[in-house]
Amino acid sequence: MTQTPAPAIPVSVEDAFAHCEALTKAHYENFPVGSRLVPKALRPHVCSIYAFARTADDFADEPGLETAERLRRLDEWGERLRTCLNTPRGPVFTALAETIRCHRIPRDLLHDLLRAFRMDVTTPRHCTFDDLLAYCRYSAMPVGRLILHLFGYHNTEQHRLSDAICTALQLANFWQDIAVDFSRGRIYLPQKDMKQFGVTEDDLANQRVTQPFRSLLNHEIDRTRAIFQQGRPLPDQVSGRLKFELRLTYLGGMEILNKIRRNGYDIYRKRPQITGRDSVRLLFHTFFFWKNTGRPARRPRTGP
């Protein structure tokens, strides 16, 4: 005899937001989620969105799960999203429903994120750079648009500029984390580019920093920098703390690309990270030297 699931225990909105904040702090990464540059009143809403996405990402990445189980969990998460305004299930959706109501968040953006996580499960390789950009359409672009909605910016042009910054930031993270992604069975370097430059999956498996590998990464960094620069006008089209948050995000992504080059493209033994000293310097540039940033960095030689 099949048992009827017990009804979900209601969670107060305050407790729900506290849960999301704790989850956010436990998984803090390069993207400045919930940073002090975000106004205090908005931090709980940033954390509710992050908790929703972080949990879904864990479903896609959790070790030991079969593909069917990963997709089932993502489908269930999507169903909770669909019904959360009427019957929120669990603290994440109690908080998220409040965020959606308060800031008129389009739920399509959240469903787009779930589509990206499903692609992580079903599409571990991307044939061309355009295919990779299509993936970023669901994995990266919604993040920036969600933040702009939270701050009350709904302008189409601003959203387009945000798409560029978020896509470039996602790409920078891919080049930074080639080893991590490979360990999870994923390669975000476009297959066509790998073939063009003569880099094989065996090279990635054995973490060989060959001349073809350096040339390939140099090529991808060039394209990523160009996308970053497409979005550079955005920070000056917004005001208040968001202006500085976006500047810092932009500079942080560019710094990751610069570090990959300065380290001779060896992302295996010298994984590029933003250090405490870097943070101080980037903050200084965020507030005082923004107009002088964005010039092309010196490119090390990639040939013999």
C-alpha cells in the first residue's frame, strides 16, 4: 500500500531567508553573491535566488547518482518552482516565492537556469564556440538579468550588456576550471577548437600544458575578453552600489583571464584565483581607476 507523503511543514519567511543565507555563505565562490556592496535589504533576495540555483547545481553534480536520478531531481525542483507562489515546499521556495512577489521576477529566468543544469547532465561536450554560447544563454545570462530585476532595472539594452558580462564571466570560469570540469566528465573547451589546435582529451586527462594547449587557451581568452568588453558600458548605466558591484564583477573576471596568461596557461598547477591582495587592488580600481581599466593586457608569446 502506497503511503501518502506527509504534508510539508510551513516555514516562516524569516527562517526561510536565514536558511538561504547560510547556504550561500557555505558555498561562496568567485561571483560576489550577497557581498557588502549589495544593499542590506536586497541581500536576502540575492541569497534566495542563489540557494535555488546552488541546490539545482548540486543535483546535476552530486557524485554517485545515475543520470535518470539527476534529471528526476531537477524535474521535481522545476515543479516546486512552478507551484511556489501558491504552495511553497521547503525553505528555499518559501524565500524564493517572496523574492518573486516583491521584485516581479520572471520565473522563466529561473526555469532557464534549470535547463542549463539539465544540459550539464545530458551534454558534457560542446561542438563549437557558438554551441557553448548557446549553453551560456541558459547558464549565465539569467543570473545578470535576475540581479538587474532585483535592483529595478528592466531596460532591454541594459539586459543585453549584462548578458555579455555574465557570459564572459562564465567562460572565464570554464577556462579556470578545466581540470575540475574534466573530473566531472565535462569539457567546455569547444571540440572544434580542440581539433583545430591539436589538443586531445588525453592531453586534458594527463594535464599536459603543451604549446597547442597554450595556443588554444590564448585563443579562448581573446574571445572572452572581447565579450567582457561588449558589456563594459553597463556599470555606468546604473547607480548606487550596483554600479560598483558590476565594476568589481567585471574586473574580477578580467583578472582571472590575466592570471591564466601570467601563469603561462598552466591552470593545473597554478589555478588562477582572486587572493585577498587582489581583492584590495580590484576594489581600489573599482572606486578610483575604473576609467583607466579595460585596456588590452600584454599577451605573452605562445609560439616557440
